[in-house]
Amino acid sequence: MAYNFSEFKQKAKDVEEWLRKELSTVRAGRANPSILDGVMVESYGAMTSINQLANIVGEDARITPWDMSQAKSIEKAIFVANLGLSIMIDDKGVRVLFPELTSERRVALIKVAKQKHEDAKVTLRMEREKIWEEIQKKEKEGGVSEDEKFRLKNEMQKIVDETTKKLEETIEKKEKEITA
């Protein structure tokens, strides 16, 4: 009996996508408005993402709220997010300035990126363990022979190795981006 790894493959892709998304919020050397995607603003008693309250435009991340009364809340949310950005409010909205990265800040950003990479690897390992337990359970129930169990383990490990390689490539690319 062949084991269906499609769900495991999808979870592996989800882990890759999660890491890419998380690393996109880690600021590298140049200005990138996507760093603000995870910032939540208290608006009318509810937590809302900035892009639902305002238009974010350009490299200098000019934030134009649809309701100017929200500008102070947006400024506060960016400050609380501790992204190392300078914030100014003017008559047109909120302007976010991306200061030049210091070597200490680059080291700190690499550390954050590596932690996110490690979290992704841990999640992948946990998924692998779930699948391995299912395979072992099937063997005990007689649905899978011992030889088939080890063949499935090798097949599963190939998926893990491919995903781990992609995760490594992603973190290496981000490290180069930060240090450049």
C-alpha cells in the first residue's frame, strides 16, 4: 500500500511560504513598504492592518490614511512595532523614513532572520514526526510491511531534504540582502 504524501508536501510548501513572508518583513538595506504589512493599528476599537486603513506608496513609504484622524494611531502602531523606523506626520499623512542600517542592526536583523528560519525547520520536523507516527501505526495494524515502512520513510525524508534545501537558499539570500 502506498502512502499519500500530498498533504505533507502541501504543509512543506506552506512552511516555505511562511518563511518567505516572514523574511519579507525583516528589513534589509533598502526601503521596502512591505515591512509595514504586519503592523496592526487600533482603529475604532478594533485591530486592523495598516493597508486596510491607508494607501502605502513608494520607496519612502508615504502612508495616506483614508481617514486623517487615524494618522496618530498609525504613527503609534509603527512606533510600538519597534521596526527601527523614523515616523513623521504631515498634512498629507504619515511618512516613514528608513534610516541607514548600522553594522549592529545588521547583525540583529540576521539573528532575527535565522530565528525565523529555525522556526520553519522546527515546524517541518514536527510535520515529519506526525507522518512517521502514522506510518508506524499502519505497520503495527498490518497495513504496511516493515520494508514498505522504511521505503516510505526514505520517500518522506527526500521531501524533507528538498524543503530544507529551499529553506536554506531562502535564508542565505536574505542574509546577503541584509549584509549588502
